[in-house]
Amino acid sequence: MGHKKGVQKSVLLATRVTPVINDKIKQLAFREGLYVSEWIRHLIVSELKSQNMLGNSLRLPQNDFLLQENDTERAR
């Protein structure tokens, strides 16, 4: 189980699952030689790539509200 150099992971995502799902995740992670957190991170990154949301940087969907909020912040 390795540690790769790169961008520091500083944000924690948490979720609750059933004991059965937890056991299945542990089994799959172990089979692949990964910690559970690495396995889940790989799953998330794979899904983001399949949705074409990950390139050089994460692209967020355009949202008029967020754009207006950012413009308001810049005006201050």
C-alpha cells in the first residue's frame, strides 16, 4: 500500500454505509492492495474522469448563481 507524491489531500469527505457495504469495500480494497480511503478515492477519480470533469483541473458545472456571487465578491 503506497503513498504517492502530488497535491496534498486536505479535504475530508465522509459518508455512512451499512455494515455489509463496509465489508464489501474492505474486501475489494484489500484485493487491490489499497487502503479503503485509497480505493474510494480511486473510484471517485475514475467516475469524475468518465464524466469528463477531470483534466488538468477539476471543472465545475456553470452555475449562474455562483457566477453572480463571484462577481459580487470581486466588486467589494
